[in-house]
Amino acid sequence: MFAVLKTGGKQYKVASGDVLRVEKLAAQAGDKVQFNDILMVGNTVGTPFVEGAGVQADVIDQIKGEKTINFVKRRRKHSSQRKKGHRQQLTLVRIADILEKGADKSGVMAAVSGAGVVAAPAAKPAKKAAPKKEAEAPKAEAPKAEKPKAEKKAAPAKAEGADDLKKLSGVGPALEKKLHDAGVTTFAQIAAWTEADVAAMDEKLSFKGRIEREGWIDQAKELAKG
């Protein structure tokens, strides 16, 4: 029996015992995971997924793909060139079982993409409500004073020490707000980004390669000097 599963935006046709490389999963070597997005099992075709179907696999190791070279040259705007290598993070898995039904009740950990995963902050405990006081006799109300007209709120001030990230190529107010929400406020932070930081930020904010395409790191290094 074979199945067609979807993970990391790609589709794989697999059978029991197959070894394949998939986009990095949030798992360690020796873990057992289950792919739940199954497009086809045997002769059953999903719409788009087959309900109750799953593919279980054993995680062999966390690896990296072949090195790719990215060469960027700008003739007019920046008059610069850059050569950079990248190795995609992958997970090596061995297909164990193909389930036509009952995968939702198997109890096996779901295979979840591990790129750019950020732990959610722990929820703060709710404050206990103060005990209600016994009802007191109503007091005479004082004459109400006229309320002063509400003043218009001033626009929120720029964070102290933050740089104007709109100086980077392709960054507008909306994109600058996204970077601020992610904790990025200075050119020095961007200039210090590693390959892993760039990949995580691309995944988290859906930049789709804009960081490398626009050359933010090189620009940030120059702007940080000034």
C-alpha cells in the first residue's frame, strides 16, 4: 500500500520502509511522528485530505541539504555584489505504518514544521476577585462637576534608541511595525543576523526571501556606522 502525504509545502508518495528527507520537523532522533495531511491512500483520494488517514514515521536524524550559492549584484542602486551560501535544514525519516483509518485516535505526536518555531509565553494566573463588602446605606450624591473635554491623544512616541528602519530598501511603515513587534528596532540587530536568524525571520514574518533580495544586512551595517 502507498500513500501521498503533504508536509513543508511539498507532496511525497511513500510506502512502508521508505526513507525520505522532508522540511525540518520539531522532533528529535528516535521520536515517532505522524503525518496527518494525507492526500491519497491506496485507491482512496481525499477532498483534499483523506479523513482519519495518517502516515507514521520514525525520525532518524536532523540533517542539512546540499549547499546552494546565492550571488547578488547591483549595478546602479547600490553598486555592490555579494556571494552567500545556504544549506536547508531537513529531517531524515523512515516510513513505518500507513493508516487508512483511526489515525486521529493513535496518540502519536503530529509531525509539525520546526523552522522558526517560537515558544508561546506562559499565561499569567488570573487575579482573584476581592470579596464583596456588605451593602451600605446609600450616601447622598454630591453635585456632579462638569467634565473637561477630552483632549486628543498624541501619537505614540518612537521607542528610545530605535533606528528609522524605513531607511532600508523596501521597508515602509507597515513593515517597520512588523519588525518592531518582532523585537527588531535597530540597524545593529539586523547587521548581526546569521543565516539561521534570516531563515527564522523569513518564516515568522513571511518575508519570502526579501531580506537577502534587498540586501538589508549590508545596508544595516553601513547605516549603523553613521
